[in-house]
Amino acid sequence: MAELLTVKEVEKICKVKQGRAYRLMKEINDEMKEKGYLVIRGRVNSSFLYEKLGLGGNDV
């Protein structure tokens, strides 16, 4: 099961401020919605985040 990340975790992973983290999360969640996935506002699927960032694994 994929882990859902919070904005604080996205900030840490991406080394960005909160506003940018929320924009990244929104972009990824919008893309997931288009593909037919259910999304939770304020959370982002870790697998999709790493894929979108071009990171191979979940090594943080």
C-alpha cells in the first residue's frame, strides 16, 4: 500500500517552502484525478511524487 505524505514531508523531501509544496501536491493530485484515482486533499501519494520528481525509490 502506498504511503500518503503530508505537506511537511513534501517540504522536507523537495527542500521547498510550504506554498511550493502545496502547489506540487495539487498538481500531482489533479493528475491522479484525471487518471481516475481518488485523492485526499492535503495528502499526496508518495509513489506518484517520487515518479513525478524522477526519483527512483522512496529513499529519503
